[in-house]
Amino acid sequence: MASEPEQSVSGQPLLLLVEDEPALRTLLFRFLARAGYRLEAAGSAAEALATYLESPDRFAAAVLDLTLPDMPGLELLNALRRVHPTLPVILTSGAAPPVRAAAPPGPEALFLQKPFLPARLVEALATLLPAPDAPSQLSSSPSTTA
């Protein structure tokens, strides 16, 4: 079971951003970085799981697209929650929100219907996590995996 997420020296929480659409992934990555979050971005569920499982305690929260090409977003959420049952999660999709019964056990994930303004994502994160300090260096660039 995962412990409390690590924080950088400056206190910025690390987010796992999973979005298969490259342009949207880059836009959200840049916006969240400017808002003060550190990020690891993935373009597929497989890439997200590999990144997450390297060191799950690093992550304060995850932002997951529900419609990924290699695995449904709820299945990815289940895999993440098997490692860290209380991981805060925001689900995004252009489709209807998931049925509550289909969601895994643990805290309820927030849902944002696409399209949404990036500022709305920052607002949603603020309900799950303490606000980050001033913007810092990016931990990685958005992945080019589609």
C-alpha cells in the first residue's frame, strides 16, 4: 500500500496526467505546470502504469482520460487503486460520466466532461490537493506517445 506522496523540495505535488490526444496532453501539461504542479505525462494506459509503478508514492493525484486506446480508463483507475487505494483521481471524457457502480472502491473520483477549460481542471485539483507553491521546473515533458 502506498504511503503519503513525496513532495519536491519546493512542495509541488506530482501529478500523473494520462491523455491519448497529443495536443490536449501538451495543453494540459503546460497549463498545470504554470499552475505550479509537477507532472509525469503519458499517452497510453500502458505508459501510465509503467511510470506509476516505478514509484507510486511519488504521485499526489492522477488525471485520467476515460477513453484510452489500449485500456479503458476505469480499468486503469482500478490498477492504480490496487496499489494506492486512496489516490485522488480526476476522470475526463467526451462521453457520459461513468456509472457509479463501475467505479472502483475508494474515494469517489471527480469527473470533468470534455471539452473543459484548463482552469476548470486546476479548480478540480484544488478540491483534492493543497494548492501548489509558485511554479517550478517541470519534472518531464509531455510524452509524444499517442
